[in-house]
Amino acid sequence: ATRGDGETGEDVTVNIKTIQSVPLRLRNEDYPEALEVRGEVFLSHGGFNQLNEDQFKKGAKLFVNPRNAAAGSLRQLDSRLTAQRPLEIFFYGIGRVEGKIPDNHHDLLQAFTRWGLRVSPLAEQVAGVRGCIDYFNKIAGLRAELDYDIDGVVYKISDMSLQSEMGNISRAPRWALAHKFPAQEE
């Protein structure tokens, strides 16, 4: 489902299944009986340019930016249209789970990779405030070289039991913090 209001979003399962990097079955056998995964759907710069080139050739309206194009593509009523768009996804978290999962977030991301779920190659485990600041500066330095847009980094408490204990407030977890980059001038 989409993020929606934090509780309820639109069911886009059929469209998610058209994204080439989304496995229809998980690999290996060590995954939980039931697993709700969370991820970010996006368009690479190359994919966005190709999509707009295709739109231009069809005489259709061009998309303004990759973020809006990805969101609009995911919300299509006809999944065949979604399937024609070069959407990509990075998985980053879980919702409902029935069964055993790793004890920390870092190991969960490694499990995602084993199961065939694509994870950002930029994800790292760091320690303390200094580690967070160094990571932020590292990613800020790489930002211009990436083939997709990012607006910041997210720091998370890695211990899954502590995440559960801390819980959520309205639309956000108490155990995660977004650190946005300064706005870029176009």
C-alpha cells in the first residue's frame, strides 16, 4: 500500500508486482511465515529521461520530476501501464511479521538481500553521533553522482526490540530520524 495517512494507504500490490526487481517469491527458506515489507519506489534519472522520451513520442504530457512520475506510475489503475515504466525499488523495513526475524535492522537488511529483496547499496551501520555525522557527510558528497534523487538520510535504532519498545507517533517511528540535505538550487 502507499504511505497514505500513516495508517491506511492505497493498495498498489498489483502494480508493485510489475516492478522487475520485485521477486514474486522470496529466495532461500529462512524467511518468516508472513512478512510485510516496506520500501521506496523510484525512477532513476536514466529511467525518468527514457519515460519522458517515450511520453514525448506518444504526444503525451511530460512528467515534471522523477518523484511525481514514480508516484503516478504506482497509482495507475491499469497495471499494464505501470509495467511499462522503469520503476525501481529499495526495501528498507518491515510492518507485520509472523515468525522469526533478525534481532537488529542491519541483519534484517542483509536478510532482505538473501531473500532477493533489493536494498540500497548506501545503507550502513554506524555508531554514535560522530558516526551519523560522518555518514551524512559521506552521502552528501556522493549525492550528485547518484542516478536517483535523495533528499537526506535516515538514522535508525538498529535493535529491533528497542524499536518495538519505542513505538511510533502519528506517521513516524520514534526510533528513526530523517536528516535532510540543504535544498539544492536548480
